Amino acid sequence: MFQHYPLIRTYIFLFLAIYYVNTTSAQIQGAQYRGKASVSQAPKPLSPQEMENLMKPNLYILSVGVSDYKENKYDLLFAHSDADSIAEMFSTMKGKLFNKVTVRKLLNQEATLVNIKIAINWLEKEATQKDMIVVFISSHGELDNKGNFYLLPHDVIMGNLFATALNVKDVVSGISGTPCKKLILLDACHSGQFGNNLNDLVNVKDVALGSIVKNVSKAESNLCIMTSSIGKEDSYEKRVWGHGAFTKAILEACLKGNADYNKDNKIEINELEIYVSKRVQELTGDKQHPDTPVKSTGNISVFSTK
């Protein structure tokens, strides 16, 4: 038996040698394969334009328009068209002022109280501090007897604004969690000759809408709020315009470049404010006066004309 020990040792040595060679070869081949894979999967270098876009902020838009109410007697003509057009206008800023533009539209039956609040929460979750948020709401607006201003969704119950309408302070507080720039455009005092007069539902005299908006947003920074009218003025819409006066003026200011007073191919907040204010007064025969009660964003650019 002992005489076979050398032979056994030889077999063991040969087995270990073969195992080592095979294992080493597999490791080398695996490394080569991985090396080839890593080369083939290497990210493509960004172009200068792509790098420039990457450094730009992203834009998040919530555009709400309610022309069709559950109670048909409160229907409007063009609130949904206003919201659609504003969303489309800002969408063209992808790759210009902004890297990415993400839009969420809620029109007519989609614009329920719950859906609007969910969308406001979405804005706060998505936007980072370098980005920008735009909220546009075109609907009826109403005051209760405590001076709270409500935006009326599709499913509002007029006898219970507190439970079924959107308090403007919820719009502001809903996006306050991110320190990014925020622009809120409220075309929400529709009533009078182009709809049913809702002011008989409350007993509020000469309430200054600008003061209400200021009070609910006084602790906010990086915020600009433009309203379509002041006090208890109506916001007008006409078939010949195809829009409300406020929206028509915004579209002219940006898409036609009418507000580019300094000819730098950009529309800044101050330029937008000046043009919209003057144009709405012209369109309505001095019956409607837009206001910018809150402007803590600085004179930022909101649109590029080229």
C-alpha cells in the first residue's frame, strides 16, 4: 500500500494543477468579457448643448380650467381653453429657459377638489430648489362670509365652500415645502355678465382680493402671485377672444413677444405684469384690473421668445 504513495501524490498534484489552470483561464476570460462590456456600455459624452440644458432648472406646471360644472348654471365658456393654452405655451420652453418641462392639466370633469389637491402635492414632491413651479387656475372664485377666498372646482357644492372648494391658502401652503421659484396665476373671479353672479351667495363688501392673497402668503419667499382682477371685480371672457381677458393678455405677452420691452428675447416678471395689466384694461374697457399682490421672486425670466 505504502508503495503507491508517490503515485497518489502525483495524481493529486496533476489534478490541482489542471484545476488551477482552468480557474485562472476562466477568470481572465471573465475579466476580458467584463472589460469589453464596460467599454461598450460606457455612457456617451454629452454635447455642449446637452450640458448647457442639464444645468438649467426644470419646470413643473399645473394648469386647471373649469368651464363645465356639475351644476350647469355656473358653467363658463373658455376657462378650460385658457388652462390648455397656458400649459401649451409654457411647454415650448423645454430646452430654452428650462431643461425639462413637465405638465399636469386638469380640465372640466377632471378638475375635482381631490384631483387638484393631489396635483398640488405632486408639484411639491417633484420640484427641487433649482427648479420652477407654475400654477394656473381658471375657474369661478368666491368669498365666504369670513373673507376666505375659494377657487371653485368642478364638483363644488355652493352651499358648502369650506368642504368642497379650494381655499387659496391651500394652493400656497401646498407648494411651500420646496424653496424653488413659484409663479401662481389666478384667473378666478369669473361671474357677472358672462356667467351667473355668484356674489349674492355671500355678504362681503369691497373685499380686497390682493390683501387676502398677501395674508395667506406673507411668510413665503420665491413666490409671485398674479390675479386677474382686484377687489370684487369680475373677470371677463368673450367668444370673440376665445379666452378670458387675463389669459389672452398673457398669451399675447409671451407668444407674440409683446411684453419684451427691453428686446432681450425674454419675458420677465416685471414685463409680464406691466403688459397684462395694461392690456386687460384695454380689452375690458377699464372694468378689470389685474394685480400682483405678491412678488418675492425677483425679476426672473418666465418665457423666451426665441
